[in-house]
Amino acid sequence: MLGRAAPSLSAIKCWVTKFRAGETDVGHRPRAGHPKTGQRDRNIRRISATIKKDKRLTIREMSTKTKLAVTNVWRIVSICLGLILKCARWIPKILTKERKNFRVNASRENLDLYYQDPEHFKNQLVTGVETYMHPYEPETKRHSKQWLEPGSRPPQKAKNANTEICS
């Protein structure tokens, strides 16, 4: 009836043993030593601050910077902070507002010319591709990974650094 919420058989046996010995409290007793919550909260704040400074750090790099074990850093980042690693989404080019307006205006002018004389427009139209070749290789998608919250959109990264070469 309780399914997974039911206590295990070993827990019940332990409780029965304690009840027979005269104990009525089945909760955990406080243990000696330094409480772990204060240390854990401080480590979570340290990792969170490190990620805010640079979202592209790896678990190992965070471990080195904060001087915490790699497994602890992984636990804090993935479980406590709930962050996931996402690659940037590559798009052909990122247009500025001015370039978008230029394209809209050019398209409207072409439409006006087409409506004035469709046959002449079709015969006079020349199309081309505006491409700029880079003399170097851009960084890979792996290098663009960032720690982000689940459900957040990945950052955009243009494959071409220059938006366009024509004016």
C-alpha cells in the first residue's frame, strides 16, 4: 500500500530492537564533530560565485580554483545548484539592428521594382552570397559549453565573426 514510501525491513527490525530495549525515540541522535551544513553552504557559495565569474569552467578547473574535491564540486554544481552544461547554438551570422533594417528596406525596394515591371525585374535580378572566409579556425562547440539552469536557452554563437562585407 505504501510502496516505495514504506520503511525497509532492516529499519523496522532496528526499531523493534530499540523498543524492546526501552527506547521510544527512533530518530537520529546528534553526533559529535563539526556540523557539515555550515561547511557545505560555504562551499556552495564558493562554487556559485566561481561559476558567476566564468560559466565556461570545467569541473576540474573549478576544483582547482576552490581547492575542493572534484566529486564534491560535481555534486554541488549538478545536484545542489541544479546546473547543466550546454553548448552554444551556432548560427550563420548575428545581424545587428542596422543590418536587419538594411535588409528589410532592400527587400521592400526589390518588391516595389517587381510590382512596377515583373518581366523586366526578373531579367535584371542578380543574386549572390555574402561570405567572408576566415584565415583561422573558430573555436569548437565543445569550447563554447556553459553552465546554465535547466530550461534556459543556450547562448548563440555566430560562425562568421563579420556580419557582412557589403554596405
